[in-house]
Amino acid sequence: MNISILTQVDADALRATVFHGLIAPTECGALIEIARACEAKASVCDSDTGAVRVDAVRSNNMSWVDNDHPLVRSLNQRIAALTGIPLENQEPLQVLHYRPSEEYVPHHDAFTPGNQQLEHGGNRIATVILYLNFVPVGGGTFFPEMDMRVFPHAGLGLFFRSVKDGQVLQKSLHAGEPVLQGEKWIATKWIRERAYV
């Protein structure tokens, strides 16, 4: 694993890091094909209650890919090595597919106190996003509190923290901006405080 750190922003412990080299271009294409076979309308997990539902705030498709697939298993191990957070703290890998005009409005990945999702390994303390293709126009990951934007390019990755000392980091607020031309494929890994169950 030959990872290059391209940018790092350490704003209030967010530690947003843009990197390259965790996933190869051929693996990006292979993961898209795996996900394409099982994609469905994307849902959201309510940050207050934990209820899972389809909602207009997220207009794309998603796939829960098989964690036992050799490529997915390898990526999970690489993410654990990159972040230094144990493999068992990872939620399953989710692949997201955005077509023109589709987006995910600004949101936090972490949950608020009392959310039933906290029973499954505590809060989401960190996120890794892997960009699987190039998007000609739009589709950036935007952090409005920091005026920071990451544009999708195949093989690029983004790591950021969501929680510090039990508190959700406000600066982790982010959006998947509308795709204006082409389509966007990303793989998202949410990482919990403890083993995910």
C-alpha cells in the first residue's frame, strides 16, 4: 500500500485528509461493477432516532456490497491500516451512485445522544470516502463550515473524524453536491467507537 497524502486540514480535531493510493484504478472499476448488480434507492439513517428511511435529502442509489468478496475484504483491511482503527469497528462498505442532479444535502455522519444506532458499537467517529471515478462537473464533497471541497477523481480518498471526546464535530458537516455532468461512484466506510454489531 503506497499512500500519498495530498492535503490535510486539522480544524478542531476534524483531521480531514485527502489521499491517493488506497485503491487502484482497476479496483475502482471492479467495485463499481460489484455494486451495480445490487444497487437500490438510497436511504438515510436519522441522526436523532436511528430510523432508516428513504428521504428527499439523499436522491441517489446505493449498494451494500458483500463483505466476503476478496476485493471488499482487502479494502476493509487497508482502511483499518490507514486509520489505525480496528477492523471490527467498521460498518459494511456502502457504494453510492449519483446520476445528474442527484445529491446528498449537508449532514453529519455521527449520531446525536439517545439514537438507537448507538447500540451497534457507539457513535460513528470517522468516515473514509473512496472516489471510484472522475466526475466532469459537480459532485464534490463540500464542508460548508470550512469552505473545503474535494472533487471526485478515481483513486482519490478522503478521511475525516466526526466525533471528539464524545461530541459531534460541527465542522464535519458535509454534503455530496449535485452531479452536473456524468455520474459519480463513491465507496463510503463509517467507523464506530467500538466493535460494530
